[in-house]
Amino acid sequence: MEKFVWLDKLFDSLSFPTLIFAPDMTIFAANQKFLMKYNYTEKKLIGRKCYQILYQSKDPCPEQSCPLPRVLADKKGTSSLKKTTGRNGAEVYEDRVFSPILNNNGDVGYIIVSLRDVTRTKLLEIESQKTNEFLENIIASSASAILVADMKGVILRMNESARKLFGYTDKVAVGTSIAEYLYT
């Protein structure tokens, strides 16, 4: 029976486009998902600095916005959300997860970086925020008393007309049951 060498296949089996950096920000390796998604060859990628590839910049990122110094210092993973422009010119949101690979001395020998496209989720979040703001404005500007409650009858929102009608402040009413106000 053939022995399966899983370590050789592990990197290319990762679900997300992934890079491995040296501590000096030099790209050491890229998995096939990264090469295919971003249309690179290993020859064009290996040995270049991360900021040249991830940010198309000649200069390193400002230290306060770069997650690498934090990973090197803390020896713990971190993530950042980055808004970029995709190949077709549309905005793309990526969750970039930076994880240290520690050497035998416990120091960071390499950093593995996985890039997850979260554009759909982020755009839905933005749309949800806009819808929420729109509804808040409708509720606040209505002359009618509007009280918003969840399925258990707990008050979530109350406009000024409702506060005047029931005689309560927003801080007192929000978070309590409608039954306390309507049936007591």
C-alpha cells in the first residue's frame, strides 16, 4: 500500500487562497488557489514583498495598519478586513487571516496568510445598516405612536409620539415587556 504524504498536499488543499511570508515580508510560498484566483505564477510571486502583491505598492504598509508586526511580537494570529478593487474594477472585501508558524525555538519562522472573499457578506451588512437607518428615520419622524417589539413583546424601539402617549422615557421602556405598559 502506498504511503500518503499528507504534508505535501496540505498547503494546496486549503480552501482559501493562501500565502506564506517570511518575517521580512518576503513571499515564500503560494497555494494553487491563490495562483489561480489572482492570476500569478510562482516565478512572478516568490521572493517579492507582500505589500507589492497584496497592495500593489512599492512601499511597505504603515506599521499601525500592518498586521505583521503584531503577529511577530505577540506570536498570535490576527485578522483584518481589507477593501480592495477586484480584477473587474468592482470593490472587493477580503478577510485576511494572519497566523504565525513558530520554529523550534518558539519564534515566528513564517506567517501564513489566508484571504477569504467576504464581499457578499459585507455588502449585505452595509445594505442592512442602510435599511435600519431608513426605518429608524421613518419611526422617529412619524406623527403616529410607533412601538416596535420582538416576538416576546419586549420593546425594541419607541418613537417620541409613543413616549408622549404612554408617558415613559425611551430608557425606561426599551427592553421591557409591552404587557407591563398596556395591562398594568
